[in-house]
Amino acid sequence: MIGRRVTYRTVDGVRIPGTWRHIFIRNGRYFLTDLLIYADGLVDCWGLITVEEFEEKVRSGWVATTLPDGAGASAHAMATWKFGEPRNRLTPELLVAEVRDAIDRLNRRPDSIGRCMAAVSAFLADRTEENRAAARAAFLAVPASRRRRALGDMDSKDWPLRTLVAGPGGRTYLPQDPPVSQESYDRALAYFEERARRLAEHDAGTPTDGPATPHTPTVHLFPLCPDEPVADPGPVALRDDYPAPVTIGGIPYPSVTHAYWALSVTRPEVHDAIAAADTAATARGLAAAAARREGWEHLRTAVMTSLLRAKYDQHPRLAEILLATDDAILVYDDVNSAYWGENAGSGRNWSGRLLELVRSELHTRRAGIPGL
């Protein structure tokens, strides 16, 4: 079953969200591997393919849903074994349905559970047998592996759903269930009425501390920066290497990058050479050839925070550019550092995070919160 595992791939600088699950590939022997599923409808199982191509691989048995007793299997570089009395929980149809549901969820579209609940709501609003039949069909279209969790209720599981769509005197999809009695049906109706009340209360409420996610689109700060100030720089001015002089301890530096690298060394002559470098790239190169301060890795985040505060205090026009990003996630690319840059998911994006911190401080100052 596909859970909440999160991954992505990058295409032309754009992150394509995805998820994944374990599967077995039958390529001579059976190999345990990861099936990666992406929002653009592509699936990676030893190569990117479309959902339709994946379905063909499943139906051919190359993506295995049946594991024969005694067959050899391998998890790359971890273990090899043979299956002993395996219990197969997947069918080709079930696996493909789970993958299609995952693509719907990645695109924030209603998946089979969402479509089922919409049909159930239509039946509860107008309780005709036609609407019940539509709700039953939508419920049975939910992959069997997901039906028990369709309501998100670990206590009741899917009992209210299968009872409601079967109706009084009807049979559920589980052979062991008895015919639905009127009492059971009434309890199922009461369950949905209470559920609707709780959902309405939840929807009417607002988070005490505000939304959990930004409403402004993400801003990418790509590693393209002019060596000279420009009249209307836009977000590029938020880069550390943008030529916006900062004065720290009475010493002027041509940019935050100059100041950062100059402060990372202890020898005065190297410090002065970095501070006087004609470009940020030259400053970085001079620092690379010198020794860092002892324990620099423990100091650097605080140093950069102070430098960014100084930059936006000393350049109100640039502070307005930072404030204009509102609550956007700031993704900073730095080809020279996986610590400061996000770098298509391979870095930690500390430059972006600290810019968001300084932006919040600027908003706080503008709001006039006393004592801060």
C-alpha cells in the first residue's frame, strides 16, 4: 500500500513531487526495489515510463504481484533468499489502481476515496436507490487495500460505509458480513450525521496561529548575480553575493559574501585581501586557499544571520524587496555549498531559511511589536 512517503525529481529546474512504495521486479529472479510515482503521471521502476506502460509491465508479470514458492529473490547489496509459502496481497488491478490514486493525490485531485465520499454525500442529500447504487459503485472502485481506511477512522474502519451503501437487507462486499439489518443501517446513518457535524465544526475553525503553509508562490534565488548594482534588481538583490556593501565593526565589505569569507579567516592580511576583492567569486577563491577559524562550522550560521540583518538594516530599498516576498518559501541555490544552497534538493538551504528569518524580523519591526 502506498503511504505518505515523499520524494521528487527535478525537470528543467522544476520539482515534480512524488511518492514511493516497495515492489518486486521479475528480471530473471525477483528483485525488491522502489516504485517511484510522480505527479506528472510518470512512474520509475528501473526507468521512467507512463502509467499505461507500467500497467503493461504489471500485467506481463515483470512487475510482480505473484511471488511463487521457492523462487529466488534479492534486495540489492543487502540479502538474497527464496520465498517460502509467500502470501500474495496484490493483484495487477489493485497495484495499478493504487498507483493511479497516488497520482491523483499528488495533483490534489479527488482519488477513488474522494470520489467515493462525494457519491456518499450525494446519496445522503438525496436518498434514492439510484444514488445509493452510485455510492456503492464508487465505494467498490476504491482499491480493496484502501477501503478499510477510507473514513480515516481506525475504530470503525469502513463498517459505516459498507453498511450504508449496501442498505437495509443488502449484503456488503465482505462475505462474512450478515445481511444489513435496519438497526445497523440506522447506526450507520447516525455515524455519518455525527461525522458531518464534526467536519463542519473543523471547517469553520481557523488555526490559532495562522496557516501552516505559505500562500505566496516559492521564490527561487538562482546563482546568477551581477558584479555591479542594478537599478531594479528584483529578487536577485536577495543573494548574498549581490553587490550591496555592508559595514561590520566599522569595516566596509562590498557584499555579504565578502564579509562572510573575510570573517572566516584569522590572518589579517588574508582578511584584508578578501575584503578588497573585486568580485564575490574572487573573495570566495581567496578564502578557499586559506585556513578557516577554528570551529567555523559552529559559528557560520550565527555570522551569516548577523550579516543578513546588517544588509537589510543598511539598505532599506533591499529590505522592501525582501518584504515583498511576503511569506514565500525562499529557495537559495549555491553551486559551491550544499549547506547554504538548496541545490535541487541536495542541499540544506540555510541561506533561504535565514532570509525568511530576517524577513520575519522586518515584518515584526514594521508591526511595532513592543520589546522585540
